[in-house]
Amino acid sequence: MNVFRFILQNRGQVLELTGEHLWLVGLSTLFATLIGIPLGIVIAHWPRLNKPVLASANIIQTVPSLALFGFLLPVPWLGARADRLAILALTLYALLPIIRNTYTGIRGVDPAVMEAGRGMGLTDLQLLLQVELPLAVSVILSGVRTAVVISVGLATIAAAIGAGGLGEFIFRGLAMVDNRVILAGAVPAAILALLADVGVGWLEKRLQPR
Amino acid sequence: MQSRAATPVIEFRDVSYCVAATDVLRSLTLQVHPGEILALLGRSGSGKTTTLKLVNRLVSPTSGEVLVNGVPNTDADLTRLRRSIGYVIQEVGLFPHFSVAQNIGLVPKIEGWPEARVRARVEELLQMTGLAPELASRYPHQLSGGQRQRVGVARALAADPEILLMDEPFGALDPLTRDELQREFLSLQRRLRKTVVFVTHDLHEAMRLGSRIALMEAGKLVTILAPDEFLRSTDPWAAAYVKAFGDRLESTATEGKS
């Protein structure tokens, strides 16, 4: 098949762009996790904050990705380097599933278990670290999983602002009206998404409490 | 009968608790004496569970104060207070991701006991509550309802608290298991002499386990009576209970109090 021949012939570039793609997705998922999980914990404990936080994350999600990349372009420090900008945009998109699942996971902990823990004299921090997070971990990770899979797809669009990644092939292929080039970007991106899905899914199973 | 002169272990002084202009509890005054089992009897919504939660400050009174060992419980450090009071709830609330041993040993562990001492204490408690040693490594979902409730009691006793609060501890069990657990609880109490407050809506259980029965209705304490007095009481609420539970009661009034 000529798509695979094309990929093989250009394997150097395919690998390089895959590396860039992983960099964009990996870093943005890391940031989104570092921001999203604490935010989810906060809104699970202060229900008053729940609506504004989830609504904001929702609104971000509704902005078309190409438009968001464009909006951020004039921002001084960010606009200077396209990958910074792409990572910020991808982080913003990844927030919603992570915040929402953290919130849902913690709220889903059996109230009887929480009350027993509180009645036994566990401090709030002990309750969080020993009870809430361990019991919510699989729900939280399935949020991370959703976020990663979405990011792998979205990151292809980052090539439109010159941030690199497998989208380069897709946009180039579109311009050249050459399906082989498009697929040289799309197929590795799909494989990345699948691998990420399986990988985080495996982690989810391993960390799941009995 | 213990002497009424000793400082009450728990004392409610004119305690009221309201939620959104509704009185859950109205000027409750009540004393619980060392080593006794006080049964809080009443219907759902009568305020008995709230009364229990006021002791370990899962709920704070709107007015009045609750004293534990003569000190207002608002003066005590919240964590210290709760760790010095055993707490058993109907749903048991075992940590599903902890083994039986981890559940029982949690408070001793966070209290910083050395590992060997925690392990010895867990073994002791398993034996005390009639659980086989090999259950230590099981998880709550692998246990029967009765076993779970035993673990709940063992967990509450772990740090050897002076006070035990129990919210319908045997409510969700089948009659045979309930009977067995009640009997074992009485014999355990004969040895440990804890001060126990337990909530129930079952007069039969209140008569069998309680040294005294505090009858509650619509947020108010109706009366406190010893079990045999309860049967003869002319109070309309008490009489209504006796009538509702019928003649099963005569036989239980004398049992287990020797």
C-alpha cells in the first residue's frame, strides 16, 4: 500500500512530528491534570463554586479550536512561540473532563463512609488522601483518559499556527490534495490516541480499589 | 445500678438544634452515666440520631451545650474528641478499599501506634468481636452483613474509647444475626463497661440492651425510664410503644441484666 510506503520513506519526519505531537499532548495533559484535579477537589467540597467553575470550563470547550488558537496568537509571550500557545490551548480544552470527573468521583464516595471517617476523627486532609481520592481514582483517571484522547486529535490542528505535530502532514496533504500525505499524519495520530487510551485505561484498572 | 452522684460522662444542657427554622431538637436535657447503656428510642425524625451526632460534634447545637466528662465538647479539640469516642453507624461505613485489619487499625495507626502494637490490637479485637483471624485480610465486600457490623464495632473500639455511640447498629441485620450480635454485645459490655448511647426504633432492642430508655418524639425527650418501668408507664407515648410491640416484651425485660 502506498500510504505505508510513503510513511516508511519519510519515517524520519514522521517520527519527528510524532515526537512533537507527544510533546504537545503530554505537556498539556500534565498541566491540565495539575490544575484540574485540585480544582475538582475544591468544587467537590465547596458546592457554591461548582457552577461557575464547570460553566467556565464548558464555555472554553465550546470555542472552536481553530478560533482559540487564533485568539491567543496576539498574546505577547505566548504568541512568540507557537508550541507554547498550542500547549495552553490544549490545556484549556483538557480541563473540563478532568475537573468534572474529579468532582463526580469525589461526590460519588458513599456518604456513610465519609461520615464514619469523620466520626472516627479523621482530619479533612486524612479523609481526602486516605478515603476520597483512593475511592475516586478510577473516575478521575477516566477523565484524564478522555482528555488525552481529545487532545491527540485536537493537537493536529495546532499545525495551523505552526506548532508542529502530526497535523503538519494533514495540512500539507490537504494543500497538495494528496491523501497519502494526509494519512501519514492521521494514521499515526489515531494510533497515538488508541495507545493513550489503552495506557491510561490500564493505569485506571491497576489503581482501582477493590 | 451505679451511683447517680458520679459526674455524668455525657450531659446535654438545654440543647436545641434547628435547621432552616425547623426544630430538630428542642431543649434537650439529659445525662448519661458511666458504664450505662442509654437507649434512645423513637421514630424516624424524632431527633435521636441528631442527639447522637451532637456528642461527637458531627452536628453543633443551635443553643445549649453538650458536656463530655464535664467539659463542654466545643472546648475540646475536634479530632481528639472524636478519636476518644467510638462511633458505629447502621450502614457501617467500612472503608471499601481497606482490608478488615486496616479498617480496624486505622485510628490506632493515625494515632501513631507502632505497627506491632496495631497488629496485636487488631487480633485482640477480632477475637473480642467473634471474628475469625483469617478475616483480617478480607475486604468489606467479601463479608456478610453480620461480619461487617462486627468489624464496625471492632473499629469503634480500636483506640479503647470510654464512650461508644451506636446508631441503629443492628438495624439492617436479619433477626437471627441481630439476636446473636445483641447477645454478644451485652456480654462484651459486661467486660468492657463502656458508656454507651445507642439509637433504635425497636422497643424490643431498647429493652434488651438498655440500662435506661430515653423515649423521643418530634424533637423532644418524652421520658427516661428503666426497661421494667417502661412497661408499666402510663405515659401515652410509652404506652403506645408497648402496645405496638405487644407481648414479646415481657420475656426480654428480665434478660441480660444480671
